Amino acid sequence: MKNDKPLRRSGIKIMAGLIALLGSLAYIMILAVINGSLGFISAMGVTVFGAIGVAKALGESVAMSYGLIIGLAVGCGALRGILRYFEQYSNHFIAFKLLATLRDKIFKALRRLCPAKLESKKKGSIIAMITSDIETLEVFYAHTVSPICIAILVSLAVAIFVGVIGSPYLTLVALAGYLTIGIVLPLISSKLLKKIGVEYRKAFSLFNAYFMDSIKGIKDIIYHNAGDERKKQVDKRSDELLSLTYDMKKNIVNASALTELAVSLFILISLIVGIALYINQLISIGSMIIAIVAIFGSFGPVIAISALPGNLTQTFASGDRVLNLIEEQPAVLPIENAKNMDFNRLEVKDLNFAYDKNIQVLKDINLQAQNGEIVGIVGESGCGKSTLLKLLLRFWQKDGGSIAYDGEDIENINTDSLLSNATMVSQSTYLFDDTVEENLRLAKEDATPEEMREACKKASVHDLIMSLPEGYSSRVGLSGDNLSAGEKQRIGLARAFLSGSKLILLDEPTSNVDSINEGIILRSLADQRKDKCIILVSHRLSTMAIADRVYTIKDGIIRLNEKGE
């Protein structure tokens, strides 16, 4: 199929794409970073002022009383709580606001890509994206962007403070610790976790899709006694997912242990350097204590960064999929500000189409249809019949030739006008978990009860509906499971009649009904030919008895049948 699948982005590009979605919420993120930075400095202030008190007791010249030092330490503790609250409130406000925005963007993207681009996407994977992938991105907005900025600001502030109070040598030790713990180790951990994280998210998405298919197809599984085999496959995929989860958690724990070891090592180094500076009389005992305590308490933000790769590998995999969907271009773009149509005649000339450049589906297709006619198209499964109908509605972009309505090429007709004049009934009609009436209103929102009954009578489904417990107010169940495939197909046909479209495209409209109901439906179609054009696609020649003309498609080539064929 035509596919321009994007390459996986780098982590930096994914972060940039997710940050770009902040938009007007950027100022709240800045506020969260400021509150977080000041809050952590306030937390450090408790121990630093304690160290200042000790330094004063050891004879260091400190221009503050013990009462003021204690008051400032207590004040820093209280301020830390207040600033922490506002930091977390801001981060989560942004996260949940953006999660709602992302879901809205995804639904808009699905509408834009529908129907052509969604045919190749697994429904379970889309559901996983809307639920688990979006929830995973909450980690990025609430616990990633802000901590990184806070770590940078706090580390710089502490480095400057230690250089002024203590010694440039201690500043170098602190900076080396920050760079190792906040950059080097996360890069190593990210490299180790990247592959397993991507594999985990992919396996999770595939498992979700497979499990969803199993639930939706449970009746067919039971009918064919395939429950044991399906259960084995579910267990196998579950075990594979569990194994990936174990490997990922193991790597995360190892990375965390390495970080703790590095923190202990740099604390020990700074202590040794501080003592050496004091012994060599390059720093006073009080200044050394204050600087060392400041360094000891400053690793929190960079530790938070070092813990990110474990979550970021999954976050980046989720973010990459979400960004790909949002940025994916539809097979065709809606046409606006062009011409409207009032259907009377269709003419297709030299139409060519291929999903893949090397596999031609339709070649030099020519056909005609007009109001008052029923035109039949027959051919074996996979010959391109359904594809032709989708091209007539411009669900795909034709590669060559013309599709003209009343002499105007389809590329010059407004999409809304085209879809209001033409409707299609596929061989698998989808019904929403709602009443029969509401499912019919999909075709005409303001339809009267009389119009719905008349449409259903034409589709030979009115008597069935009236036999249901609540008639037209009966619920059809999830995916219409309370009805048979043939009954759902007839409701789909009733929708087509109710829509009032002049051009009706029917893809295997009798494939799921018996011969008696097929005859009733075909007779109804014949009765509708007066003011409509019906293009009827089927692999059954018997269905073509009502057609004025019949075309046969074979190997992507169409020909008009002679009478009697």
C-alpha cells in the first residue's frame, strides 16, 4: 500500500515536538520551574543555615545571631512546602490540560485520516494510543521538563555559591558530579533502555490489539472451537510482554544503583577535597563545612534526572507514535471553495490506481452511470471492485484518468457536496451501541419516524425491527451484536435510502442475506431506480439480474458485458 512510514525520531526531536505542544501553557511551565528551583534552594537552606550555625560555633565570623539563623532555617522549611505545592500544581495542571488537548488532536487526526489511512491501522493499537500512550505522556509534562530545568538552575546556583563561600576546587568537584550524574549516566542508561523500552511499548500495543480482537471475536472463536488455541496465543504474548517488563525493570534498577553509587562517590570526593583544602590552609573550617553541606544537599535535582531514562524510554516511544499520528497526512485532502454538484451523470475515463507503485490495482477503467439506472460491477474477490467505489467517493487519490460528475472532474468538486450526493454501503455495516433509531439517524439527523420506517421497509428490515422488544427504540448492542450480519447489512441499506443521496454505491449488499431476502432487497433497489443511480458491486452474477448494464473487472481491467453474458 502507499506508505510513507516515518523513521523513528531521536529523543531530542520527540522532546522538542512534545514541548512545542505547550503553546500558551509555556508561561505556566516557566512558573513551575521557578517555583521548583526556589523550592529546592529553600530545602537546601535548612541544612545550609544549620551549617552556618555550626561554623559560627567554631569561630567563623558570621554576621547573624543564632536566633536569626534558626529563624531562617525554619522559614526555608516552610517556604519549601509552599513552593513545592505550587510547582506540583503547575506541572499537573499543564499535564492534564495537555492530555485533554492531545486526545482532541488524536481524534481530529483520526477524522482527517479516515477512511483510507485507517484501513491499515489496528483498532486495538489506536485504543492503546488514546489510553495508555496518552497517560504515559503525563510523566513527560509533569515529571520531566520541569525537573531538567530545575536541575540546571539549582546546579549552577550551588556551583557559584560553593565557589564564593568555599573554593573553586570544590566547585569543580560539584560540577563534575552534576555532569556525571545528570548527563553521562542518564545517556548511558538511556542507550541501554532505549531498545527494550521501544520493544515493550510495541509488544504492549500488539498485545492490546490481539486481546481486543479476541474479545470482539469471542463468538466466532467458540463456534469454531478455537478457544484453547487462542488462549495459548494470549498466554504466549502475555509471557513475552512479562519478560520484556522484567528486563526493563532490571535495567532500571541497575541504572538506579549506579546513580546512588556515583552520588556516594562524589560526596566522598568533595569531603576529601574539602579536608585537604583545610589542611593546606586554603579554606577555613567554617567555610569548608558550609560548602560541603551545600554540595551534599544539591544532588537531589540531578538524581531526579538520572532516574528519567527508565520512564523516558516508554515516554519517547509513546510520544513518537502520538506525534506520528498527529503529523500524518491523509491520503486525500478535503476540497473546499470549489464547485458544488447536483448529481445526474457519472463518467469514468481511463482511471488508474495503485496502492503500491509496483502493484497496479485498476488499469484504464471506463464506465458510465446516470440517474434512473442500476449499474452492476462483478468480479472475483480482490479484483478492485471495492477500491473503485472508494475512488468514486475520493477516499483515495486516483493516479490517472478522470472521474467526472456531470462533466466536472472529481478534483474540482467540494468534498461536502460530493458526500451529500453520494453514499456507500459496505459489506460490513458498523452499528453503534445505541438504539436502532439513533443508528438510522447517522444518515439523516433530523429524520422523522415516518421517513425512518419508509426507509426500513425499502430495505426489508422494518418487520424485523418491529419484532424487537422496543421496536425502533431497541438497543443493537456493542457493534450490533444483538443482530445478525444480514440484519445489520439491511439496516445499512436503510441508512442509504434514508440519506436521500442520488448516487448509492452498494458493496456486496446481499452477501449476508438468504435468497428470499436477497430477492426482496433487489426488488426494493429496482423500485428506487426512478430518481437515483445505483452502482451495485457483487461477486454473484445472480445479483446483477436487476442491472441495466454490467461491467466485469478482472486483473484490474474492466469490460462491459454483452447482453446474455
